Amino acid sequence: MTGMGIATRLWTLVLLLGATQTMAQASTTDLHVRVLAASCAACHGTNGVSVASTPSLAGMPSTQFRSRMMAFRASKTDADVMTQHARGLTAEEIDRLAVYFSALPAPR
Amino acid sequence: MKRREFINTLGAAWLGAGAWPLSVSAARNVRQARVVIVGAGFAGATAAKYLRMWSEYQLPVTLIEQNAQFVSCPTSNLVLGGSVQLSAITRSYENLIRKHGVTVRRETVLAIDPDRKQVRTATGPVSYDYLIMAPGISFDYSQLPMTQTDAAKARVPHAWKAGAQTQALARQLQHMRKGGVFAITVPPLPYRCPPGPYERACQVAWYLKQHNPTGKVLVLDANPGITSKRALFERNWAEHYAGLIDYQPGSELSAIDVDSGTVRTVFDTWKTDVLNVIPPQAAGRLALDTGLSNSEGRWCDVDFVTYESRNVPAIHLLGDSVDSGLPKSAHIANSQAKVCASSMIARLVGVQPDPLPVFANTCYSYVDDMSAMHVANVYRYDPEKKEMVSAQGGGLSAYPSAKEGADARSWAKNIWSDTLD
């Protein structure tokens, strides 16, 4: 994907989505998850690549992300920071984040 | 793979790789828009980086900052405590310049001219199409004018903007007489970093335990009680710093003698050897001078989808200056910057910004050199109240721990990198 020009990438997306309207709708939902995911960067690093001991999220398989976040939500350890964050998100947001992070380039 | 899944994956890959679906005219809009950001703290620097990344490096961004380097307030209390060097919390703006192509100008901004859309600096005007201001906080000395002269500021540093004052205060602590009193005064809410003064009390007490065990920390708090992580601090002080920390709530300062270090509150007079007055706060001077503050005159109201000022719509405002109803923290500033960047680019390319932004906040306080505790929360935009409100979940640590200290150190490295690299 990298190395393609903006115009080429645009046309690829237009063809796949089928309509500008769909693109605008897809964009708003994707904007929401992108900003939400970006808020995770304070601990997990820009684009999900951690530079310290907090785990990276980039490239994590979506099933793994989803199951870890749902486990945090269901956990009895109320004082755990990830339990507290996971409970602040909707199940749909967790699904979208799972897909989002799975597509980011994993740390080398 | 189903078509929808493929599109989701592709869309995510696009967005994740920083790509943006730009039409030819939209791309031109982005390339020709001049964004100027005033203030390169957590909010301003993050906004600069993310505007560049999320516009595929098409959007010209100029970042104006008066300081040569970034010094982090989070972790700066450990410099006071003696376990961290100031150099370890000091970063340069080099990566913003070289990796992200931000134009960084080291200048003092004198004023904003919203009509001409110019930022007036000492070396001349800088024109903008879009302005983001992130001027941090200013200090209100009106009730304590005797702390306002340069000489007084040197004797009574606030060290509430990390840097030279942090080191000056650390030196005062190191030279304090045996059995001396190190006083910290806490202003009424809202102020930058609610748990900060109490973390400072821990750090000073930790230092005293080792180097000056008959010394004391006196906390004169204008608030009726500890404003953040209260039960955690109370228990930590009782368990580890009993006899070292004297906490006095409801103690707003009424007078100070800078030379003798004598402090008067409504009910009492206190003698101190080192006096750390953290003054009452307001939005950064530039925000106040530009007429961005609300009717109370201290903090600034914004639209929480775009961070546009409610007073001057073409100006965006981020960070501690904003009356957000949320704690004034680095993580909040960093998160706001991303909401602002996303919505700004969306409007430039003719796409609706996310109407319901959501972000998280995690804040760690160290009780000594190794152990820390957190408070965490998710916040959502409420379109009826037109403000960010607390989501479900959230909470505090059960107790401070070395494990959380390690988490805190990782948080710091990642947020510094996220903001500046």
C-alpha cells in the first residue's frame, strides 16, 4: 500500500466502496475509531508500537485483541487499569479497535 | 473473506498507514492551508505531529514555542525527590522537524491578530489560515502580589512549569537546614494536575527520610481535602510518611513574607524554611489577552468536536487553558490534540468530523522513587450537554506498587514519544 500515489489509492478505495456517499459514511466511523485508537498511544505508543514495557497493539490479531479486552471487562480485578478502560468502551468500539490495530504494521 | 470485512480491513489499513481518501481538490485544500500552532507542550506538539501524519504530510504546519526544549511536568516531581535527573525528562523538538516536517520556530508570541489572521512575534508576523493555541497556564498573583517580583519568584519558585524552577526548588530542598520545614501551598481547583502537589509532598518526604529525617513537609491546601487519589495518598502518608507530612486542608493563603518564609492563612501563621507556593491558575496569558476566556475570566470554552473557541470561532484552543470539566493532564491534552487534528483535516477535505469523540485518560502518581498509583477514565462527548462526560468504568489503583511504577515509567516514555517522535 505504501508507495502508491494518493490518486491511485483514492481510486482503489472508490472502486471498492462503490460510492462517495459510502466513503463519507465509512470515513466518519473510521475517524471515530482512529481518534479513539490514538488515545491509546499514550501508553501503547504511536500507531500501537510501544517504545517501552507496555505491550504493542499494532498487528495483534483481532481475535486476540477482542478476547483480551472482553476478559478485562469481565475481570473481578476492578482496580486494574485495563479493566477500567475496557469498561469505558462499547463492545462495538472494542470490535472496531480490534480490526484497526490488527491492520497496523507490527513492530519489528 | 467477505467484501465488508475486506473493506473494513482495507479502510483500517488506509487510516492506520496514515492514508486519507483525498480527491484532487481536497488534496489541494490541504496543501494550501497554513496551520500555525502556538505552544509546544503536550497539546501543541501532539497536534503538530498528528496533523502532519494524518494529512499524509500534505498539510503545512508551523509550531511556535518560546522554550528551546520540551521539559515534562509529569515525572518532574521525582527530580525534586532526587531519583531522576532533569535531563531524563528533557526532550528536543528535532524529530518533529526532521521526521514529520513540522516547521518549528523558537520565538515569543506577543499577540494574536484574529482579524488579520496573524500571530505577532518579536521577529515579525506569522500569517495563518488556521490557528491552534495551546498556551498552557498562567499564574494569578493578585491575592499574593509579593510573590510576583523576579526576586520573589527566585526565593519562592512554583516549579509548576518544569525546567529551571524544578532544579532551583530541588537545590533549596538539598540546602534546607536540619529539621527545617518545606511548605507546599495548593491552590483552589481547577489547577494543572490535581494530584501533582500531593505527589510532590511524597517526593519531598521521601528525600527527607533519607537526608533530613527531622525535616517536615507542610501542605497548606486551599481545598477542603486532597483533590485527587485522596484515600490513596492519605493511606500512603500514614503508612510511610507519618510525622513527616503535615497536611492542612481549608488553608488558603492570605499573606506571605518572602524573606522570612512566614506564611499566614485565615486561621494560622506558619514558619517555613523552603516555601513552594503553587499559585492559583488561569489560562495562558495569550489566551486571556486574545479574549478567549469565558465570563469567569480564567479558563476558555471550546467546542469539544473541533476545539474551536466559543468566543473567536476561527481560533482553536487545546490543553490546560481549556475549561474542559476534566482534570488538566498531559494525557487529556494529548488526546484533545488528536480530536482537533482529526476534525480539522476532515473539514479541509470535506468529510464530516467524528461527532462523538471518545478518549481516555490515565494519570500516575509516584509515592517514592519506585512505586506509583493511577487514576483512569474514559470520556465521551455528550451532544446535549455539549461537553465531555465520564464514561462507564474508570477507577483507581487499590494501592501503590512497584508494578504500577513500571507502568508509569512506560506511560511516560510512550507519551513523550507519541508527542515528540
